[in-house]
Amino acid sequence: MQGDFHYYATYCAAVLAGFDHKHSVEICHAAQLVDHCSRTWLIKVGGPAQAATTQLQTELLQARTDPIGLCDITRIWSSFHFLPRDLYADIKIGSKNYKDKYRLICGPNGDLLVDTVKLAKDKGTPAIGIAMHVLADTWAHTYFAGTPSLVINNTNWYFYELFPGDDGEPERRQVTFSHNPSASEDVDKPVYVGSVYQSDENSIMNLGHGRAGHLPDYSYIRYVYLPAWGGYKEIIKDNPHDYECAFAQMVYAMSYLRGEVDVFKKDTYAMEKLKPHIEKIRSIITKRQVDASDDWKAFGESLSRERIPDFDKDEHIGEYISSNNKSRTFLGLFFEAALAQKKMVASRIMESGNRLAGLS
């Protein structure tokens, strides 16, 4: 997902869950900060390097892809962007290395999601924001894994966008992937930007949904493709459905974190709270655009009657640097929550007998 959902839609979900404007802004700021808290940025802030929740392209291009480097990459991307759905998935074929990678495939409503949401309980708004980022990405990034892998994450020519058809059957239009990172995407042709094919199983180009570009981050799109791990059977991804579920589950999760709901359960959604606004929410999600920020922002401001500030990743640096008690600042709480999330996920992966994330 992108800033439109992680920032503005998360704000909307927080308001619907009962948080006031100030706390909703803090939550969505933390949710979006997950996509900016790189080691490069942490050097600027003076924060702990191990609290990194993402890696810049320049960092990834320089990253080691030996076992130690791959563990570092996997700890970051599996913890915050591609939370594994089932670390104990029953798979009969393949080597242990293949099975370990298969079990890191992201998806919603896994046990690790419950652990993630519960971990944020009573830890402040930065922890809630991190948990909401992770939760939302389990829906958008379904079928991809947060570890470099050609066999898991590759896409090929068999990749079609699905459009409503006249006879009730979806019309298919083949997606063309450009490999020029500075190229503009054309949602009408459709042409999208994806990473260059690399035959090396552990190439950084094969991390996450890089081969499919930003398609998983667009709420309006439905597509079908043939992943190798799926036995070359068609996988259909319905983002409008999944993004609506993600939004409803965020509202439910934040109702739990606010104390309104006693227990957080998998596969549970706050549809009653969405009901008065469901047509508006669906109109935003299904609108054919690569950035829905303006629409989500307008919706959020209509809910709270407050102005949502633009996101500024550096907003809290001054407070953090000047504070004598950094652990109680916004960024201090964010870093503590990020470290806790990374430790928890890496520990669960290790406990499952999977060594791809290394030691927590």
C-alpha cells in the first residue's frame, strides 16, 4: 500500500474507531512512517539502526545477499510489509529452503497478525500506527513474500488485469511491465513499472512484489497471474474486496486497541461502523487512480471536521533530539514499538524452524 491508504485511510479508520483528531493524526503518521524509517533516515535522526522498518532502493542495491544479509532483509520486510500468514503451512514438495520461503508468503488473518495487534496494546499511538501498517499490507501484499526469491515472487507474461465484461465474465487485458523506474504508468493501456527479471533466486529484484511493480498497492485493480509456487494455476487478486476488508479490519483492530472491544479475533470486521459510509468508501477504493490521497483526505476531514496535516517524516525529529527522556517522545515510542515488532516476528519465524530471518 501507499501513502493514500497508510496515511489518509488509516486516519479515517482511526476516527471511525473512536479516536479523536489528535490521536488519529499520530496513528496515521506512525503508519506512514513505517515506509520512511530507513537506516539512512535513522542516522539523520540519531535513532537506533535496528529500528529500521524499511530499506531505501539505494540501501537495497548495496545490501549483502549472503546468508547474513538476506536475514537482515527478511527481518525488515517480513516484519513490517509482508507478514507471513502461516509459518507452518503444510507443503509436501520442495527442499527445506523452498518450504521456508513458501511459509513466508504474506496474507491476512494469520496468527502473526493477532500477535502484531496484541503487541501494540497499551503501547501508545506510534505502536498502533505500526500495527495498522502491517495489518493493511497483509491484504495488499497477499501472495508475495518479504524475502528475495525468484520462485516465490516472480511474475511473467501471463499477467492480466480484469475488467467487468458485458456477459458477466471478466474481460482480460494483458499487463505490460516497463522496467524504466522513471517511466510514467498508464492505467488505461495498461502499462505499469516493475523490477527487471533476474535469474538469481536471491536477487534483490525478486524481493516482495517488485516484479509486479506497484500493482498490489492500487486499490482499484483486479488481476490474475500464474505464480510458480501455486503450481502454475491462476491466482486471482481482487484488490477492491481486499482493501475494503483491510479498512474494516483496521477499524475493528483500533476499536480493540482503544479498549472498546475486549478481544481481537481473526477474520472479524467492523462493518456496522462502516455501514453509514460504505458507498463513499467503495467509491474511493474502486476509483481508477494510482493515488487516492485527495479522496481519502476529504473523507477523513468530513468525518472529524478537522484539517488533516500533510505527512512530514521529519516532523518529530526536533522533539526527539532535544529530549532528555527520548523513550517518552513520539519517535522514541515508535522505535521501541518497531524493535518489539521485529523481535516478535523474527522469533516466531525462528521458533517455526525457519532460519531465513536469522536471530531476533
